[in-house]
Amino acid sequence: MLPVPMSIYKRTELVHPLAPENEYVEKFSQSLNHIPKLRYSLGYDHQKRELCVSLLEAVGCPLTKEEEPGSHRYIGGTLTSNGGQTEAQTSLMNRTPHTVWDEALLFPLSEEERVEAELTLTLRHCDRYSRHQVAGEITLSLANLGVPFGAARWVGL
């Protein structure tokens, strides 16, 4: 076995955590701790032929110093199928680190359309000036959904 040359090892230096050049790294690592997460549960009513998205809950995205305490958040849902697009959204809730909506998003969807349908859930923020901002989004293929209907699931956005 040949000896490994020392030149392939990278030298690591300790850097003062408050050094100005590390400000970006510090902010980036803090933002990783605040990735928004969304909890949802899917259900399908065979009699009504509709998809139900419930147990809606969001965590993460704390208010920054620049944001107003009166801002709100909501979840928008878009179902895309062979029959077209259907949209629904929750009510506006005061923006807090942990928001729970006691409501469901309902989408008309036939059993045949369900195989090729995609559901997009979008967490949005808005301020008192009606400026809307996307905090995170996830698109789910209902054909390849690994989570059984009725099971609650947390996802990072």
C-alpha cells in the first residue's frame, strides 16, 4: 500500500464566529433552522368524488425584524388533472411560528382523474398592503403517493 500524500488533506482553521466575513455563513445556517414545514392529510370521498386536504398546520418562518407583526399566512392548493385545474385556499391566519387551520381544502376529482392528478400546496405570507410572498411549495403526484390516504404527514417546503 502506498502512503497517502499529505497534500490531499485540507487544512482547517478555526475562525472567530463573529468575524464579518462569516456573517453570511451565520445567517445561512440560521435560515436552515427555519425551513417551513407543512403538515397535511389527504382523504378521498368515493361518494362525493372529491379529494380532501385536511390537518393543515405550518411551522417555521418566524417573523424577521423587517416584517410587520400584522402579517398573515395561508395555504393555497392547486389540483391539476385531466379535467383542468381547481384552486382552493385556507383563510388568512395571523402569522405565528406555529399556525393551525381548522379547515380543509376540497377538490372535485373523479377516480379516473386521480391516477394522473397532481396536487400543489403553497404556503404564502401576505402583509397589510396585500403583498403576497411564497414561503414554500410542494407538488405531490397522487398516482405515486407513498403515504396512504388518511395518514398525516410533515413535509419540508
